[in-house]
Amino acid sequence: MALKFTTEMGSIQVTDDVLLMIAGYSALECYGIVAMASKRASDGWVELLGRENLSRGVRIRATGEDQVDVDLYIIVEYGVSIAAVANTIIETVRYKIENLAGIRVGQVNIFIESIRV
């Protein structure tokens, strides 16, 4: 599913892959996050994802013509404030998507899958 919107200069189409990568890299920039996580539905195991598989730890849902909601599945570092890390990630992901892709972000939901030392 690609998001399409029109400006005075023409129409723009942004694919989900672009939004997934922007959200994943934006989240990894934040202090306190160890990695993105992918939860396998079959057995409930959480696996660490490298930079090449960032999109498996991110879900994007279109909620309007030019608005999306973002779900991030992350693993945080032991000893950091989870609330502070989550707030930083929410602000960073929202800012990057809105400024790089030109798409409004409704909600950014953070799911802490694990804590690593």
C-alpha cells in the first residue's frame, strides 16, 4: 500500500518500505534502544534484528489520506528510564516521518519486547 497525496507541483507516492526504513532508523538513533525486535507469532520468541531487517520491527497503518500510525517493537537497554526512551523515540520518529516524507503521524505506539544488559 502506497500513500498518495497531491501538491501544487504534482502527485507524490510514498511506499510503505520508505516509511518503515525512516521509522526504524529514527528509532535506532535514540539513546537507550538496543535493537528492533521481531516477535515470531508461532512460538512467541523475540529475535534481535540487524539494520538490514529493520522493517520487521515496525508496523505502519494508514489512518487517513495522508496520515499514518506507527507501531515500533523494540528492545531497550537495562538501567535506562523506559518512559524517557519511549518519549524520545515517539518525538524523533514523528519528526523524521513528517519532515522527510511529508506525511502526518497520528500515533506512535511503542512495544517493549525485552530488556538487554
